[in-house]
Amino acid sequence: MTPFRMLALSGFLLFLASCDKLELAVEVPSCIEAEIRKIQNEEVRNPAAQVWKWEVDGNVYYYISSDCCDQYNYLYDEACNVVCAPDGGFSGNGDGNCPTFSGEIKYTLVWADERKSKK
């Protein structure tokens, strides 16, 4: 298959997948929905992927877990820009670049991958 046909087929499959409405606990920006769809098209992660909404200091963030050991779990803003990695990595303490939050963080589970591994 030519690279162009592969790209066209990939785009078509992504279009079909995007037609299904995601069942999420709360409304999220379309870029976060796209991240969830991307995870759904991957192998099942171990541990299973989760997406959390964090509300703190008048801001909203989205935390997306990584797929296994020693990898960062990233925090995104509402435009899907990476803010920081609050945890994960070799030390488990993230990348050290997160803002200092003054208020209490309200955590809401947005989505959890409930698929079972085929292994």
C-alpha cells in the first residue's frame, strides 16, 4: 500500500471513530476527547489509562496517565498544552515543573479504560 493510501485510510478510520460520541463523566475540550480516542486505538495499557479533570486556583487541567513504568503522567491545560508531569518518571516525582497550587485540587474522573488486555 502506498504511503498516500495508508494516510487516507488512517484519516478515514479516525473520522469514523470520531463520529461515535464518547460517554464521559464530564464535558471536556475536543483535544482531550482526541487524546482519549488515541488511547482507545492503542493496545490496552497496563495499568489501564485514566483521564482526570483537576480544578484548582480558578484553572482547569487534565491529567492523563501513562502506560507503565517509569514514564511521566502528564498534566494538560484546556488547550492540550503540556503543563508538566506531576508524577511518574524514574523517581516517581514527575518532572518538577508543575506550578505551585495554593488551593485544594478538586479531582474528577473523566474516563477510565475498561478494556481487558488480550494477553
